Amino acid sequence: MLELTVDAHRRHGPFTIAAALAHATVPTVAAPELHDLELRAVAPDLDIPVRRTSVADQLARSERILIPGPRHTLRLTNGLAEYLRPLLPIRLTVANLARAAPTDHEFLEVVRRRLSLDVIDSGDAPEPDLTPEEHALRASDLEASGLIRPRFGELAYHRERGGDPEPAAKALWDAMGRCLMAGFHHAAADLGERALALAGPDDWWRIAYGVALACSSIDREDDARKLLDEARRRGVGPKERATSAYLTAMLLVRHHNPARRDPEEAMAWINEAIIITSLLPDRRERAFHLSFDLNGAALVQVRRRRHDAARDLVEQAIDLAERDLAEGEHPIHRLVLRANRATLLAMAGEPEQALPDLDAAIAADPGYPDYYIDRGNALHQLGRRDEAVADYESAMEVGLPLPEPYYNRAEIRFARGDLQGALADLSYVLELDPQFVAAYVNRSGIWAALGEHAKAKADALRGLELEPRNAYLLAALGQAEATLGRHEAARTAFRTSLDLDPEAATTWASRAVLAYELGDLDGAVADLTRAIQLEESPALLFNRAVALRDLGEQESARSDLERAARLDPGDEGIRALLSAI
């Protein structure tokens, strides 16, 4: 058994516990490169062979425009849990857990849940009692060591306490930038706010922008907005003013609280950004910033449900970038624009037209998993299921553990009748992310198809804890309750589901089955009639014919069966009942 004691104080930086485990275990592991992305992220000073890489890894920071999203640390943590699984048992003793960074709390939550890892909280350990001179010396030692990890926080911590604000602000800003690019947004916000307290006027904007970006990713939009408003009051330059307007627009359309999203106000802000960047004198600089803002305006138009306008804006951005940027300049920006055009084409029901852009995005950066998922979805829409599965599996291979490709593959497996394969994929989705509500919906349906109605009900209830007004989950709960003989509970669930989504044909059909089984033939016919109005199918027509027959309405039943037979001439059950009436 590996036994390890770790000081988890946030001064050591994010993922302190995971980094300690990496340092303790990598020397004993035969092939650490199988988890190279995860290990390089939390312990970049270790010599991990590179197996998976992206074009961004070879670019200067100014061209790395894709900042990892808020869920990136969960993906890293899930990958680390899978790295650690073969190394169990492990016993961790953690000091200063209450003072640990959010990434460490997230890491412990996942490894406890997925690995049942034995973790002992030893309480708070005292802070080192160092003089300012000793803090400065400690920072110098860390800097001279050449290690990268201290730059995630510990070097900045000692610089900050060394008594000289200028090197402290620089160290904090450097650590903030590294954390931002790594997707460690809580740490980036913390480091950046400490840097702002020490920064002079010349450095204020570049630090404030990083803090605003970090805050926008961790449900601190109000703090981000205050910084952007402060930038406007300070009278920053044109590019900075345009960037403030752009980020304000993004706050308004991406707010973590959907009730606080305001695409109309966002349109006003993004238009201000476009007006400013269109006046920049340098052609290449203008092309980059203006095409970036046009792409942001496209997102705002999508939120306003104006998809044609969004597509026009992305086309303008692509044309501008292709015409005025130097060859090979800003490759990530170019592929993002093409991938966004593909998304809009797919949303417009044109997946075939989306494929060339997605092919180009993948060719430009074959190490980025999201575009495989997007292309897989387009191929799925086109009925090219084998190719879609291949893309989903490519996304699984090149990136960190993601729920989406497994969820999407489960849909194809289910459609092919592979219930066990679909069940395995959905169970893995929920192991990675227990808050993935759609997976509870689909797994509940699979459990029902397998006759596991108690498990179907349990999944519906788990999902409803997260989204109490989810019509699909309420319908799944109604089906489970009906099968378990809890008829009144089933009626309530169906009624609530239909109140939320009266256009759901399957829910009307499910309630009809319950009504028929309880002898309410008129109710069954009424519900099936509504279901057929919404989504006619041979099965629904057959079921209504059975209810009409039992009511003695033979001609109406025959009419339904004849219509069902025309839709599905090969169905023997339809032909048999038709011949019997």
C-alpha cells in the first residue's frame, strides 16, 4: 500500500494533492504516457513522454485563444482517477485540507466516489513563520530550481511576502497566466486579484482582463463585470475597450444563471466592439480582432434565435481572416471559425454541408477532441452510424475522459438493439459526471426495456433531484411507476410531464397504455389520438385500433389498421388483427 502525507495548502498551487501522488507514483509506472495529458497538467515538472498533443501546444500564448472551459478540471480529475485505479490501495493523509484549492477538493470528491480512496484529514498545519527576507530567499530558490510547478502558485506566494511589490506582481501575474491557460480558473482568479492589489497602472489592464476571464468561468460574472466597468472608467485604449465590450457581451449570453442572460443587451455591447475593431489601422491586427468580434456577434444572434444572421457573420469573419491574415497566422482562430460555421449548418439541418468545415478543423488540429464529436453528430444525422462511432471513439482516444462521446455512442448502440452496450456507455457517463441529466433519462429507458423497472425509477428520481421540472424524466418516472403498479403516482407523473411538454407524443402514448390497462378505454383512445396527431406511427395506430375494437367501434378500428398496414406492410401483428375484425 502506498501511504502519502500531503500539505494541501493552496499556496502550493492547484492540484497539490494530485501532483504529490504523481510524483510518488510515476517512477513506478510502466507507461505513464497513457495518461500524459493529466499528469503533465498537474505535475509539468515531471518528464512524462508526450502521447497526445494539440496544435495549441506549439503556439505562442498570443495565438492560443481557446481557454479550457469550467469542466476541464473535472475531466483532468477523472483521468487521474483512472491513472490511479491500478495503483490501489492508497492511503492519503492530508493537512490543511480546509485551506486547499477548489481543484483539490474536486479531486478528492472524485477519487473518493470512484475509487473509494482512503483519505485522512489531519487538520490544519501551521504556516511557515518566515521573515520577508526569508520569503524572498525561498522564492529565489524555487526560481533557481527550474521547476515549473511552483509557478502555479508557490513562487508567487513567496514573492508576495518578500516585501517588494514589483517582482511579487510579476510572479502573481505569471502564475495567473499559467493557471488560466491550464483551465485552473479558481486559482487564476485568486492569483490575479492579489496581483491587482500590487500592480501599477501600466499593468492593470492585462491583469484585470485575466481575472475577468477566470471569473466568467467560475460563476462570478458580477465580479468580472465590475472589472470591465472599471476598465471603461479608466479609459483604456481602443483594443482594450473593444475587448471589454466583447467580454461583457459574452457574460450576458453565457451567464451560469440562465435567468440572467440578456442577448439584447449583449447585442449592443458586441456591436460596440465591432465598431471599434473595424477602425484599427493595422490590416492584420484589424482582421484578427474584427473577425473575433464578428464570431462573438454570431453567438449572440444564435441566442436571439436569428440563425441566418449568425451564419452571415461567421462567413464575414472567415472571409476577413482568409483575406487579411498572413499565411499560417492564427491557425486556431481560423479552425474555430470554420467549426462554428459547421455548427450553424448542422443546426440549420444541413449536416452534409457542415462536413467539409469539420474535416478541415480536424485536419488542422487532430489532437482536439471536440471537433470529432461535432463531426460524429453530423454523420449520425446523415445516418452514417459506423463513421459517427469512429469519430466518437477518436474523441475518446485523443482527449481527456469526456461524457459526450460515450453518451452519443450509447444512442447508436441503443438504436441497433445493443442494450447492454448502451447501458455500459451511459453508466460510464454517469461515473464521469453524476450531474449529466440526459444520461439518467436514457438509462432509465434502457432499464425499463430490460425489465428492470425499480432501477428505471431510481434513475428517473436521481435525475429529477437535479432537474425537478424535466418532462422526459417525469415521463420515465410515470412509466416505471405504472409498471410497478403505483397507478396514481404514474398518473401524476404523466400529467406533470404533459403540462411541461404537451407536444411529447411518447408521453401521451405511455399514458394511454396506463389508461387501457386500468379499463379506461375512452381515455386511452383520447390519449392515442393526441399522440397520433403529433407523431403518426404504425404502432400508435395499432394500439388505438385495439382500444377502438374493445369499445365496439369496429369500423374505426379497421380504418386505423388499414392505415397502419400501408405504413408498415410487413407487420404480421397488424395483418392478423385486421383479418380478425
